Amino acid sequence: MSEPPILLSEHQGVATITLNRPRSMNALDTPTKDALLTALQDVSADPDIRCVVLTGSGRAFCAGQDLKEHLALLEAGDLDALWSTVPDHYNPIALTIYEMAKPTVAAVNGIASGAGASLAFLTDYRVLAASAGIDVAFARIGLSCDTGTSWTLPRLVGPTRAMDLLLNPRTITAPEALDIGIASEVVDDATFPARVTELATQLASGPTLAYAAIRRSVAFSAANNLSDSLAFEGEMMRRTGASSDHQAAVDSFLAKRPAEFRGQ
């Protein structure tokens, strides 16, 4: 029997979703996209999951859309099936990652290209192995961008650099990705798995309700003026201030002991 295209494991509040088509560099065919969306929705709804890691198997993180499937649909003239994948798959995958009320980490173990790079851009924190690379490859095959790239990439690197990467697609190294703001950190290949585990465990034990509110505040302020952003910050402060996590942190501070957060 063939291996499932998506692997899901859980440990100490951390869910790890692994793209599992190593022979195809974890390219996204329809079964993989269906399974990825289901896995993301499942961990998003699970209150016991407090951090989500997205990674790839083998030497790639994700090569983006499976071009063999893409070419087969082109040759068959099935344009409805060809382009419906954006609203049917890529859009809900992007929204589910971005709107998840718990921290998300892209553990970029190898090349992340096209929609694969876009998946990483959607997460809160991007850890790149030193040998990994990022390639926003859409224009190379005469296509526009999808999976939220037009929204995420300018926010990560600024509009000028985003247009450069989109109009002149090339593989950028992990150090360059760190330098321009795509990578949160770069880790030697040998210590990469251990660092991902350490980071995800740390986030899972933190105030996940506050993390989600911070993400929402940052996204809101990117598209609104200062006055409205201040009001939104006040709303998020009121919501998190009423949480049991905040009360636990205050009690722990007074008792001079570490806080235990539950995301509530």
C-alpha cells in the first residue's frame, strides 16, 4: 500500500503535519491538498493542540503545485478542474493556517517553491534549515501568484522586494531569507529537528490565546489607521485580560513561580 500524502503526529500539545510525497518533493496534487486541508481543520478544532508545525519529508519542504497533474489537466482541456483548485483548495488551506487560534511554525527542511513557499509565508514563525531555499516560482511558468502570496510576501519583505522576488523568480538561500525577513531563524541541518521541537514545545506551553490576539492585532494594523488600530488593540487587551491565562500569569508573578497557560 502507498504511503499517505500527509502524516499527522501529536506530542505534548504539538501537532506536526508532514507533507509526505518525498519522491515528488512533496508537490501538491489533489489528494494531498484534500488531506492537508482536513489535517489543518482537525488540529485547528482540537483544544488539546496548542501549536502546529508544518514540514516536509525527504529533501524538500514543498515544491508547490504538482505539475504532472497540472499538465495532465491542461492536455485534457479540463480547465474547470485545473483552476478550481485555487478557490477549492489553496484558498481554504491559506485561511485555515492564517486564522488558526494557536501558533503555527513552518519547519522548512528543504526547498520551498511556489505554493510551497506560500504555505511557509502564512505561518507565524519560519525556521529554515541552513541548506533550505525559497523560490517564489509562479512567473517562471507564466502564472500569477496564489495561496496568499500577494498578501503575505509584501508584509514580510516590503512591496519593492516582493515584486522583485515575484518578477524575477530565483532560489534564495536560507541566509538571504533571514536577511530580508522571510526566515525567523536559520538553523544548521544537524540541529534543525531538535530546534524545531524546542521551539514548538515552548510555544505550546505559552499563552496561545494571547498569541492569536497578537497576530490579529498585527494583521489589523497593517490595513488600518492608528486610531482604529489603537481601538482594536484595546479590544484584544480586554479579551485577553479577561482570560484565565492572564489571571494565572498574574498569580504566578505574585507567587514568584512560572505560569501555566491553558489557552483560555
